[in-house]
Amino acid sequence: MNRIINSQNTSDKEEQKVSSKVDRRSFLMSAGIAASVGAAMVACSKDHEPTPGTGTTVNLGAGDVGVLNYAYALEQLEAAFYIQVIDTPYDNMSAEEKTILTDIRDHEVIHRDFFKAALTAAAPSQIIPGLTPDFSTVDFKSRTSVLGTAKVFEDTGVAAYNGAGNLIKTADYLVLAGKIVSVEARHASVIRDLINKNTADFAGDDVVDTSGLDKAIDPATILAAVQKYIKNPINGSNVGK
């Protein structure tokens, strides 16, 4: 997380580039503070997770374990995506964009490892394996493709946490999920701002309704939407039951 703290020391010229209605670096620095709840429990390793055979259906399980596995699966996907984004930057990625995307990568790795640690402690025999991502539809050399996919992942992630909140029975898990979804919402906003700077799209009416509430989508719908990005078939029919 030192990268987030050290980001305050960028040059004046770079600060002028970053400045807008919302200081996107400070925005993510705040998100990093919230994400540190997971850092206290697990190391921020950037290594790829081991992967199982891609033809075997992964069953997320039931009850709180199913919800944790569900979140773990989504965080595996996001972490793998941002690891790839930073490993193979798109053409003409600016210094500002690289720093922001690197910060997001680090947050997602923390989230992934947090859920792995929680499941290892609570239900080691029921934790799902490392998943195999499928990013064949993403052109990692294209800014439009990468940021467009990031927007889908972040908006989907927020809606997924919101939709799973009412399925969590353990209060401690619910509190932690609330802290993580707030970070995901910051990610969603900053990605939207990178795509359409200085507009109201950071909280567009496609994700925030007229009551000022973000979308909440059930696990079955979320899993159907992200399945094309994961080679392993996933069964989440008992999540939260």
C-alpha cells in the first residue's frame, strides 16, 4: 500500500494533470484506507492463484460459506484482470492511469487474499480453488477495451455485493462486506471518470436510481453475466441458502 501513500509526492506538472472536479488520486487513497482491513489479515501478494481443471464445475456452496466463495470468485476475477492490465499496459497509458490502475490492482489482490484467508479459517474443506480467467474478449493493448471491461467489472462488483448483503447471516462478515463494497464503488467511480472525465457519469443513472441508491443484483444474475470471463463452470444455486 506504500504506492498509495507515496502518490502524494508526484510532481507539480503531474498534479495539474490529475486535478479535476475530483482528485482521482486522493479518491483512491481513501479507498486504500478502507481496503487495509484485509491487509491486516493477509499479505498483499501479487502472485497468480493456482488453477484447477477448467472443465470441472465449481460449486460455491451454501450459507455464509457460499456467499464468501461467491465474493472470492469475483475478487479472483478482478485481481487477475488488473494484474494483466499492469503486466501488459495498453498503448499510451499515462502515468496517472498506470498509478490508478496499479492501486486498484493492489486493492483487488488484498480483497482476493482476504476472502481466501477467511474461508481457510472458517471452512477449509469448502473453499473453492483458484479459477482460470478467460480474457479472450479483451484487447489489453486497447485503452477503450481495458477501461470498458474495468467498468463492467466494477459496476458488476458493486451490484453483486449489494445483492448478496441480505444473504449474509454472520454480522462480522456483513460489516466487512460493507467496507469492501465501498472500495469497489470508489473503483467504479474513478474508472468512469477516466473514461468520461469531469462528467456526471461517475455516478450515472444507469447504476444509481432516482432514490440515490445503487443497483443490487442477485448472485444467479451476476454469475451468468461474468461466466464468459471464467473458464470454470460455476454453480451458485445454493449461495446464501
